[in-house]
Amino acid sequence: MTAMREQTTNPRPAIEPDGPPEAAQLQARHFARVADSYVQARRGSPANRQFWDYWTQHMFALIPLAAGRSTFLDPMCGSGEILEEAVKRFDRVIGADISPHMLAWVPEAVRRGSLLAVSDVCRLPLASKSVDVAMIRGGLHHVYARCEEGVREIHRVLRPGGFCVFAEPTDDNPLIRGARRIMYKFCGDFGPGEIPFRAGHLKAVLERAGLQVLDVRRFGYLGYALIGNTDILPILRRLRWQGIIDGLIRLDERSPSVPVWRTFNFVAIIVARRRS
């Protein structure tokens, strides 16, 4: 099945800041090159779509009940998968991304219910203390060298008491680290400066920005590797056997509670809040 690109009569984003710094321009040029193949590989795979839906629900379930429901921000929203869920839950939804090519893939229904911006995560065109919840999935490792600046910017736009949820690739386990090195060496779709985190390092970055870390969770195991990254590992891109898809997702759900095996996670999810 081939993913069809969303059509829009107005692909121009709603907000455009001044030109981004050189590092952000390199990132934008990278996604101009890979955006179409990246999104088609993920949306064209039934297994990948189901895994990412599971991942999205998992992240939203971690938002504390005390969080406000007025304004939601995904400052590295890509093609808008997180926004698709956010527009069902929040009064005002904002999505930003450095790549207009990725934003062009945001579904029309999401466009109608959100405000989109071409923006560097380190220079968000938003007022301070204006966001209730911010969420990033797999974005900060693209700006690894500038991640502290990006997190400080998220801290700036969060309201006091506001929450944020980050999901980023990690390589704490030596075997996972080795697997990533092989992927980075042989796959040309990885961007300039794209580096996975150590979970402790990411936690420290959030704390130095003034955020209070509430929870750190392991995520992403065999299911993540096989059906959650079909742009990189196309082996199961056409998988449609629901029993296998469900089994891989259940395996990932249970893996964080299995001794030893729990350390073989590809992703860390961190929940934090801006102190009141």
C-alpha cells in the first residue's frame, strides 16, 4: 500500500520567524531530502501505523491529570502524528517544525484544528508562559548539540505548573549502542548531528533548564525495532498479519518489567513539569 500525500490549498505555515541559524538550516535541508520517503515508509506500513498509534496513546496517558487542557505544543511535530491525537484532547493545538516539507504532510483535518509554524525548536515564535503541555517524540536527538537551548526554550513557553513529555532514542545498553552504530553507518536517512542520548544525560539536561523530572520510563524493544522503524528496517513494512503485530506490541508493553531484558530499550520517555 502506498501512502498518499495530503493535499492542501494553503501549504504555507501560519507563522514564520526570522531565518534559522546554520545548524537548523542543515537540519531543514536534510528533511527536504528525506521527508517524502520517510513519511511514505511509515504511513504506508500498517504495522508501523499501529505501533506509532500505541506509542502515541502511551505518551498521552503519561500526562498528569493536573495538566491544563487549554494549549498544547509539539515544537518538533514533523508530519503531525502527535497532533492528530492532541486535537481531540486540547482546546488549542500548536505544531512547529523546522521543515516545511514535513509540515506539508500534516493531514488536512489536523490543519483545520491547529496552528502550524515553520520554526526552530530553539527559537519558538510563542509568548512566554503560554503553553499547558508540550510533547516531543524523537526530536531532540536531531539537535543534540543544541538540546540544552531547545529545552530552555520549552521551559520558557510552558506555564508555571505546565507539563512536558519527551521520548528520545537512547543507547545506555552496549548492545543497543552497537546496533545503532551499524544503522547510522549503513543507512543514509540519518541527519547531520543526529545522536542518541544516555537517559541520565537527557534527565540532567531537563533539570538544568529548570524542569522538575517526575518520571523516567524505558520504552521500545523488539516491536519498536521491527515494526516501529519501517523507514530504516523495511523487513516487515508490508506485514499485515494482525497476530504478529499485536504480539510484538504486547511484548514491548511487558518488556520494562522483565529483569535484564528491560535494559535493552531503544527509547527513554521522561515526564517533567515547570515549577510553579
